[in-house]
Amino acid sequence: MKNTIKAQVDFSFRGETYHPSIELDLDQFVAQNSDFTALHQTIAQANNIDTYSYLFEVMEATPIQFSDATGLAADYLQDNQFDFAGFSQALKDKQLSQALNSIAQKTLNTDDIDKQPELKAALIAAYQLGLSHCGKV
């Protein structure tokens, strides 16, 4: 299941009320963005709001409300607020677990490393060791 969420900013400017929103594919968004500080800009661009306008400045000063989360994202949505840091870490952990499970299936003939916590811990330790030695010869 895809990880998606609706992000919306409700604000008024010059007597008009605006409700720009976007449905984010969080898997894609996290892969392309190192943080979520540019989310107002993403919403503005998706709703044809010039990011060099006073309209955008008012929008940018307004908190984003979140709803309709799907997949893993649903666990990180509470009271219209979304825990991006928690979700990002959970997504990375899930992707790592899937990759390690694939390696274990191909090389060790095991179906699910979650059922073998020692094996999973060893694979994670090997992965982390590899990360710490990247670029070192």
C-alpha cells in the first residue's frame, strides 16, 4: 500500500478564503526531499500560487493541516498533525528490513528474518559497519 497524505493550508487573504491542498506520495516525497520545510512551496506550486507573492507569504505563515493518511503514514498522523521525522525513520527502517529480508532469502534460504532476531541483528550490524566504512579504503 502506498504511503500518502493530504496536506492543506486554510487561510484568508484580501477578503478571500483559500484552501490549497495536495495529496503527497510520501515515498516519493521523502526520496526527493531531505526535510519537509519546503512543503508550503510544494503546495503553492501544485495550486498555481506564485511563491514570490504576498499571497504565498500569508500562506507560508499558516500551519499545514494533514488528513487522509494511508499505509505506514496513518500511524504518524494525529489531530491533523503529522510526525514527519518519525515517519521518515520508520520508512527507512522498513525499506532496510525489506532489503535485508531479500538478501537473507537469496543467500540463506530464510523466508522472514523478523522470525530470526539474531540473524536480523547481525545483518543490520553488517549494514551499519558498511555505512561507517563507505569511502574508506
